[in-house]
Amino acid sequence: MDQLFSHITVADIHHDLLRNIVALNESENPFDDLSSNTEEWFLARQVESDARPQPYQSHTPEIHRSFEDALWLNAITWPFKNRQTSRFSDSSFGVWYGSDTLETSVHESAYHWFRGLLCDAGFETEEVTIDRKLYAVACDAALLDFRSVAANYPNLLHKTDYTFTQSIGARIHREGHPGLITLSARHHEGVNYAVLNPNVLYNPRQHSQLSYRLHGQTITVEDTTGVPCMEIAIDAFWS
């Protein structure tokens, strides 16, 4: 471990990261009572999406603080208040994960979604859909950069075994570093950010909304218009 950390550099980060979380777009179809034509539903969704206002930002926060707090909770503080076992944590401390691009974020979150379906016996063989919401979150921090050492330490990107990376996270947490940068284990050349200090994150804004649909051995990703924009083969998760 000491040898690994002796080769680590620091990256000064001052830009947006993408946070991808589960979010219900609509609990029911609001247009099915207007028409039975599914093509007209898609058109209505597109019009509704184009007319939807930006996430709420108050000019009088002392009055409307609760709305802004909800956005902050969803995009930033949730993983620190609801600690879970993850690549860099054994659940004894919270870690916020973000990605460099939408594509990396989708590959990472689609894997964890499918893995959750495997835990519910039989669901991975059904056609299942889930809605996702992406937030852009500003980050100002000096993060430990593990990208250049990944080739020499393959356990950094192990698909399923987090023993090594959790020991790295424990040391970073113990020493008080704000977080780290690492290559993605799910998306070739993608970059992920693991932040341990919520104080370096701010200005959350809604970036986009997506739906993931599992059918057979493929996950199709659709944007708010219902048009497919990405496809991920299940086999790619394990290769």
C-alpha cells in the first residue's frame, strides 16, 4: 500500500461532475386519457419536456430553503447520510461517486442496477424499466489521482472484488483527503470521482433524465423523448 501511494499525484479539480441516481420521471402516463395512440404520447412527452422549467432556485432562500435543500440532498448529501458498501467504502463512511461523462455514468449505474436485479431472483429475465436523473455538481478539490497507476495495480479496476479498493478508501478517509480520481471499471477510458468530503461539492443542477430498459441481454437507454440513445450488452459487464 505504501508503494502504491508513493506514486500517486494530486489533481486540482475545478469543474462539474455528473451524479446519476434513481428518480421517478412520472408515476403514471399523464397522456393516456387524451389519446390511445402511443406515437401521440411520445409527442406529448416531448412537448412537456421542452416546456418543463429548470430546477427550482429561489431568490429568497430564507423563505424557500426546503426546495433547495431537497435538490442538495438528492444530488450531494444522500450518500453521506445513507452509507453503503461500495468500491471505496465498507459502509463505515460515506462516499459520493460522480463521472466525467454521461456515457461513463450510464455504464456504471447500469451495471449496479442489473446486479441488483440479479439479487431479486428471476427479475433479470424479465423486461424491466427504471428512470434515472443526472445532476451536474461543481467540485473544487485537490483529489488523489490513481489513473496513472491502474495498469500496475489491476485490483483497482476489479469488476467485483472491492477488498483492495476499500483499503485505499479507508486510508484516504483516515488521513482526511477529500477524495480521489480513478479510471472506470465499466467504461473504457472513462473517469470516476470518489469524494469523501461533501464540502468540496456545490451548485447542483439537473443535467438530464434517462430511462433504462432491460430486454433480453441488452439494456436500452432512452432520453425523455423515448428515443433510444445508447445500448449496453449485459456480457460487457463481465468482460
